Amino acid sequence: GQHNDARMNLAIALTAARYGAATANYTEVRRLLKTEAGGRQRVCGVRCRDVLTGKEFDVKAKCVINATGPFTDSVRKMDDQEVPNICQPSAGVHIVMPGYYSPDNMGLLDPATSDGRVIFFLPWEKMTIAGTTDSPTDVTSHPIPTEEDINFILSEVRHYLGADVEVRRGDVLAAWSGIRPLVTDPNSKDTQSISRNHVVAVSDSGLITIAGGKWTTYRAMARDTIDAAIQEHNLKAGSSKTMGLQLEGAQDWSPTLYIRLVQDYGLESEVAQHLASTYGDKAFEVAKIAQVTGKRWPIVGKRLVSEFPYIEAEVVYAVKEYARTAVDVISRRTRLAFLNVQAADEALPRIVDIMGKELNWSEQKKKEELETAKTFLYYEMGYKVKTDQLTDSSEISLVASDIERYKKRFRMFDKDKKGFITILDVQRVLESIGLQMAENTLHEILNEVDLNKNGQVELNEFLQLMSAIQKGHVSGSRLAVLMKSAEENLRRRAAIPVDRSGGGL
């Protein structure tokens, strides 16, 4: 079972809204409201705070349900400070690798790894996702993956692949840590047993808590919770309608819906398949606001980045579905941050521009959003541990012949023997072989390798890069491929000597 969990979560919220629920995101509970009833305190609502504006407000309710995952116990302690914890948060680290590491329709799960943790290895969103489960952790809103976790997963993954497949550290495109809210049942005599099943608990003041559980049983969890609320608070309700209830986007969906998107709007097939599988029948709403490309094909749908099917219209649509930050778009409305942190970083300026227009952001607000999103990618989505592969590989382990070969390649660009190369040096070589590249693109390419960020790549930095590539710590370096390609082009263009043929014809 695999799915787009962020989209599923949103679809549930949107469906609830369609049936009359009042929903709010970026809202935190500050405290529970209580009233005296029948000689005891009863929960009758919550004091909320809008995190984006700082505004506080009360929400009155006949019944309050605590469904807050890893934060379960913090809300329970608002009700009763003496209550023992029932949630035991557990970290699961995941990495994403290129799709060629796994078959399209086959997953693998190993419950007996070298240290007893469970490893899974699955195709996901046309990439490969691998991860571990269950390491005890503290509750935080910003969990961060560690290099140790990533290397453990990679070492286990190597057991499952053929000896001819090199599992490279540089092929880790994104990495993150998620928190799973495992629970102990407060009603159970055996308080040591941690469960993946869900637990419904009712406090003396009438606070209903639903804890634990998993995606595959979320409707049963909801039904059990509402049943407990009805019983505890004498609420009027008919029988449960969850069985067969379709979520937002399911009404007119079919496996061939994407074909209509291609035929009616002129979307690329890959983009249409993505929209249909993500938004269901609401994909047409996205297609309607997609801009004309001006090309023969596709007619509409400009991609955010070339290698992923996410289009600019999805950013506009995300705002209509309550997205309020750039992080919302790169991680929850699209899955770009989870699939490739560098691609997400590349798409950010355009995403911020589109959101800024839709939400009337000031230039200062746009700058803040960009910085916040970049920080999110750097720490929480593994960009830091990815870039550390170059900075931490300062030890150059190349044989003498390789060092000489790479020095020769470097000197082809460093004609003035400065000991470093700049954008101008690269432009000059590209022009000599009839190629042109935008200056901002060249700046990005050099910046990936420019460790001390002084606007130039020194010989030592270049040798570090080539050493890291040989070790598999870095892959897909644009500068390395560009310089190798330029060298081969120049070699092909060199004049063929004719002195040993008697002067030629």
C-alpha cells in the first residue's frame, strides 16, 4: 500500500469542509476551556491562536476531540497535568533515490535487518523510497535526518541489489525524519506494550483522545472516536456513514480520466497522469487555470522544474486550497521537497513569485518565505547532509594519474593559470565549442562546488569534487559533466597532425 499521504490528509479536510465542517490550518490550541457541570469540571471548548497573524480566539464545543498525533500528551496535560504519558514517539527516517533502483511494481520489506529494525524499499512517485522504522525520539515540529541514519539505510539497501549495482551516497536525492505516535493503552493492565493500533480514551472532564493508529485504519479510528463522543456527551447522531463515503476528487474519477485532460486541454501525458492521480476529478479545475505555453506541445501547463510533472497552475490552485507558505507548496501540495531537494530549491523563486501575486505579498514577505523554505530544505529535507558530502570529503583520495588528468582538464578552463576558474572562464570555453549558457545557470553550477563561496572554484575544490564523485559521495554534478564534455569536444576539434603521412594530399 502506497499513497500520497499529504494529499490524502488534505482530501479528508476538504471533504469534511464539503459536509459542513469549519476548518482552519496554522491554528494552535493554547488551552482548554472548562465549565462547571454536575459538580465537576467539563471541557467546553478551546482557546486558539492563529499562528500566522498571532490573533487569539475561542471555539466553543459540546465535545472536544484530541487527535494530535505525536502531540497527544501535551493536549492531555492541558486537561490534567498529572495524567501519565501514553504516546511514545518513534522516528522513522526515509531516503529517496532514483527510480532505477527499484522495479515499478514491486516493493520489499525486511523485518530482520542487522540491528533489528524494519527496512522497506519501495517505488514511490516514480522514484525509490527506502527507510527504517522505530527509533525512540523527542517530539519536535522540525525532525532532522542524520548522516548516521542515511548510511545505515544505504548499507542495508546494498544487500538487496545485484553486485553490479553501485549504491552511491550521492544518489540520495532527499532525506527526512517523520514521527510516528506509538501508544500504550491507558486502560490496559500491561502498560509496557506499545501498539500500532489506536486507542480511544475519555478523561474525567470529557476530553476525547484518539491516539496511535495508522493510515490504513483511519476510518475505523474516526468511527470509534465519534462513537465514544456520542456516548460520553449524549450527542444526537444517526448511524455512521463513513463506509463508501467518497473523498474530495473521487466522484467522477476513472483510470482513464487523464486521457480527457490530454485531449481537452493539451497537457503532456505525464502531467495529466499526475494531476488525475493527485486531484481526481478536480484535476480539471487545475487544467482550467494552466497557462498556454506558446509551444506546439504541450499547449498548456508550464512545469516548475523540467524533470517533474508539477506545473505552475498547481501553485495557484494550492492557494485556493488554503496553502499559505512556500513550504506548504514544495512539501504538501506538491511532493517536490520529498523527491529532490535540489529541484525544490530551484523551483522556489518561481513558487514564491506566484504565491506572492495570489496572496498580495510584499517584497519583504516574499524574501522571508524564500529564506524559510530554503532553511526547511537545508535541515529537514536532507539538503545539509547532501552538501556536507562535498565539504566533509576534504581528503582527496585520487591516484597520481587521476590527479594529473583532472589538473589538465582544470587548466583547459584556467588559461591564465590563476589557480581558480570563474563564470567568465567557463563561458569562454563554451563559446569556443559553440555552446551558450545563461549566466545565472552558470552561477548556480559553480556555486554547487564553490565551498568557500568566494565566487570562484579553486583547483583544490575541483579535485575534492572529483574525489567525492569517485567515492560515490556526490552524483550528478553539473560542473563535472560540463567540464568533461567540453574537454572531449575540444579534443575532437583539435587538428589531426599529418607530418608522418608525407604532408597529406
